[in-house]
Amino acid sequence: SASITWLSYAKTLMRVPLGVVGQAVGVASFPILAQLYSEGKLDELNRTLNSTLKGVILLLLPVSALTVAQASPLVHLIFSHTRLSARDLDATASTLAFFSLSMFAWGAQNILARGFYATRDTLTPAVSGTIFTVLNLPVYWLLVHRMQHLGLALASSIGVVAYTVVLFVLLNRRTQNPESAGLTIFFLKLLVASGLAAAASYGIVVWLEPQLGWQTTGSAFLVLLIASTTGFLLTAILSKLLRVREVDSYLARVGL
């Protein structure tokens, strides 16, 4: 059906940054975490986990917010040359926006799960995931009946965000992480910065739409280039104003 097609295309687009960032970082960090735990170095384990989580969130949270804001030109850029109709493109863009609300959570839960595996606990993530899947079924039912395919995407995002929060709390208790509060504050500050930047980016998209249109690949790319550049710059500026110290260190690593 058309709804399945929209969901499939939207999830395919969202998996690109997740495959590059979340899964790759999770797999790469696991051997280091496992070694630190086996040596009883919990302080170093926590520092490594905190640094890895911050890096993933610092990258995926702004990308998540900007994808929500720029879902329409992004979908038009990728699929405008296909046989999808204008209605298909708009529906795919809306679905992508709802899926992208949880993009950062998909990346973070990869790291958190590896943290459990490193501490020789594979049961907690599995049991927690099963419980949340069951508990989320009524949410799926309610939202799908009220919002159709958009409800399915929103229910998916709600489920994975809730699951990630629980994994974060449980893992911090297991490793006795003293910086859990600092991680939470870091996330909230970056969420504010990313949200405000995404709102500005969306305003640019809305303003440019009648000026350039999204009927061609070139115009969609130009809209994305302008809106994304503005969004990332604003995220960096707002993060600095909110004293997210990690922004300076990560920008220094890339020579900025």
C-alpha cells in the first residue's frame, strides 16, 4: 500500500546517519569498554562512555532536529526523479519528520547497549526492549488509528526514546557513573540549541519554497544547502551561548 511505501522510504533515509554514526561508534567502542571493565577500571569506563555518548549526541541531535525541519526538500532531492507523485513525496516527508524525532535515541541506545554488553550483562537490554515493545503496543494502536502512517512513525519514536532513557538510567546505576547529571544537562542544553536552530532553519525553508520551488533536484539542493548551513551555524553559536563546553573541543578536533 501507499502507507507502507512512505514508511519504507522514510526509514531508509533515516538509517543513513544511524548506520554511519550510531552503529559504527557502538561497535568500535565495545572492545575498549569491555577491556576497561575486565580490568576493574570503572572510572575510565565511565569517562569513555560519557565521551562517546556526548560525541554521538552532539552529532545526531542537531542532525535529527534539522532533518525534521528540512524533511520536505530532503525527500524532494532524493526522490523527485522517481515515479513518486507530489502526494507521495509530501507523505514521505511528513513520515520522515516523525521518524527523525528519535534519530538521536537510536544512536545513543547503540552505545548504551554496548555498555551493558561490556559489563557482561546482555539480559537487561533484551528484557527492557521486550517490555517496552509490549507496553508500546497500545500507543501504536491509538496513534495509528488517529494519524495512520504518521501515527506509526510517532509511536516508533516515542518507544525508542523511552527505551533509551531507561537504558541510560539503568546503565548509570550499574557503573555508578558520577557524571550522569552532567550528561543530562549537556543533552538538555544541546536540545534547546538544536530546537531553536531547527525552527530558524524551517523558517528559511518556508521562505525559500515560493522563491525557488522543489520541483528540481538543483532547487531542492540549494534550499537544503542554505537551510542546513544556517542551522548548523546557529546550533554552534547557541551551544556556545549555553556554555556547552564540548562544542569547542569537538570543533577544535576538526580544525574550526
